[in-house]
Amino acid sequence: MHKIKSEEIPHILPHRHPMLLVDKVLECDLKERIVGIKNVSFNEMFFIGHFPSDPIMPGVLQLEAMAQLSGILLNKMLHREGQISYFISIDNARFRRIVRPGDQLRMEVTILKARLNMYKVKGVATVDGEPASEAEMMFGAKTD
């Protein structure tokens, strides 16, 4: 397993605050699988409006966090640090548990298929071992 330090993430992904949604990478095999963490805090900008009296992390941002984790895997695997992998499609998205401030979103992404510069992945996010969200996503790696 390859180690990726938290301070390396901004060098691997082009995302910046407030849109950087991966705090830590726990495991990365540089071939097909990566595991990461998003610590969900009351300080997140989206909680201002979603919803002030009942804060819930939007499902679409859970998917974005998994997409960013996918980007870390693809960029490391393809030696393209700092590049963009374009989000092409999302299928079979399911939201199974509410994610609130104080939760730790543990995300696992596995590559299902790779063809030319297209990658299909399966992402699963859990909180305390309970499924929170999942989806199959497709990315196109930018070629120069």
C-alpha cells in the first residue's frame, strides 16, 4: 500500500477550499483501490443553508468527495498530479444514511473498468460502518 500524506492532497488534486472534500488517504494501491476520509465539520459552508436547523451533508457532495478520491487514485496511478479527471457520468447512486456534522465519512473507491482514457469506478461511503452513499461513476482522464 502506498502512503499519501494529507499535505500532499493539494498537490495531487486541483481542488481548493471550500471544494476540497478529501481530508486524508488511508490506503492506496496505485492500481485499482483507494480509501479516504472526509471529516464532516459544523464549519462546512454548505451547512449554512442545508439546513440551519437540521444540518445534513448533501448527498451530491458525498458523491463529489468520492469523485475527488477517485481523482487522487487516477492522478497518482497515471502520474498526472494536479490534473483534472473529468466527471462523465454517475449511475446507481444510493443514499442510505444521513451524514451530519461530527461524522467521519469513510470512502472506498475501486476501479471497475479502464479503457483508453476512460475509467469506471464504484464508490462506497460509510459512517461508523453503516452505508451512507454509493455510486458508480465514470471519468475521462484529460490528455495533453
